[in-house]
Amino acid sequence: MSFMERLAADAAFGWPRRLAGPEHRQIELYTKRKALSFLPDPPPPELPLAPIAAVCRAAFLVDAVLSARHPGAPGRTSWQRYLDLPKASRTDKIVAELYRIVRIARTVAFHPQGHMEMRDAIVRFNGAIDRVALSLEITVAGLDLIEAMTAYWLAAAESPYPEAYVEAMLAEYFFDIVAEIKRFADEDRILYQFRRASPFNRHFRLDCDNPKSSVADGALAFEIPPAHRDAARYPIDFFLVHDQTLHIIPVEATREGRIALSELPRWRARTPDDLSLPAAFRPRFAREVMVVGQPMT
């Protein structure tokens, strides 16, 4: 096959990984295990070093940032440091559980008594380390999600998005990561379980900086066209200036397009002057230049 034919056959050949393609993750509708009958027995898979290295790098970053924000007494073990982490808010609790997950991957990967293998499409981190049985068995998609969640959490510190928005995004990442974990064990053996407060689409968001709204009966009501009222298909973020302050309100925070005025402080943007967004946001909001006499397209 010629080079031109290879490019035509695989349009993604040589393109960066930032392509916005569909995300494929496994779903198990039944408890009985059943393999695809039309697939031949595959050869023993190689250990996916790239996602493992990415998660180990994420573990070092999470540990470094948490240690800087919450320094503890020297000589504390990683488990003791987890117990010392603040857990006042939902975000604190989610980040603490993320620390537990990446801690196992890093510890097993670098410890002489740690063992890693890939079997049945599951990456398995296991080891009896310091008389504690550590185990993390997770899909490759789960490893990618851990990397993405860590990157989002680190970037959120400089983000204008409200704390409630960041919390919702991190919660969705965590729910999806837990769904990819097939086995987990550490000193406490089970991860902390969170109740899903409300649905939130982490896969993509639609930015709207010109929403039409009105205030009545102690609530703010957005004017959403009927074709865009399905929040699952149209996860809109409303960039709204109310009371001389910028708010970023996800449509999931509303009920039938309405949100109580008392709830608005939760969605206040974290900006230095109450109004300005970072320059990186400007390309998101394109405007059509109207030319008199130009035919409509």
C-alpha cells in the first residue's frame, strides 16, 4: 500500500491525540462474564507503559501539590498523609480519593515487591508492601481518565470556573474512573462512595455568552429555545453578568431553565475584577461580521 493510500485509509494517521473523537469505554449490563465468541484468542498483551507512566507522573504531581498545600509532620507514611488531608468539602474528599488511587499505582510500580501485568484487558497493580496488600486493577481507559482528571484538577487552580463547577466536573471524572476499576485494596480496602448530586456532562460543554434571561419571583430564568432544552444533548454553560458580577452557570444547575437567586453565589466566576475572563477564553466566543448586502448563508 502506497503512502497516499495509507493516508486515505486512516485519516488519523500522524494526527495528534487531541482529536475530538468519540470516547469508547466498556459497559457491563449483566454480571455473568461472557467473551465475544467471534474473537480469536489474542496473544499475551504487552504492558501499556505509556498510560502507566502517565499515571505515575500524575501521582508525583498530586503528592507534590498536596504536600505543598497541606504540609504535615516529616516521616509520615503515604497512608497517614491521606488521613491528614482535609475533607471538609466534596472537592476535598474527591481529591483525597484520587490520591488513594494514584498512590497505589506509584507505590506498586516503583517498589521491588510490586508486580504489574496486563490480563483480560485489565492492567493489574498488585503487591504486599510493608505488610499491606495493595491492589489496583483497572482498564487502560481508566488510566487515561486518571491522567485527565489530574490535569483538570491542577489547571482548576488558575481557572475562572466556580468551585461548584470544578466540583461537578471532578465528581464525574471520579464516577467514571471508579466504573473502570475492577479491584481495589489498600489499608481501608474500599474507596469512599459519593452520591451523584445531579447529572453533569464532562465530555463536552457548550459556551453561551449571550443568554437571554429575566428575574421574577426570586429566580433567574433563561430563555432556552425548545430545540436546546435537552441538557444531555446540549450541556450549556451560561456566561451571565448579574449584579455587575460574572457567573458561569451550567444548565444542569437549573430546573426547567430557572435557578434561585440565592443559588447564584455558588456559580460566581473566580475572576480578579468580577468581570474579566482570561485572554484564552476569547477564541471561544466568535462573532459573525454583518456586511450590508451580503446574502445569507
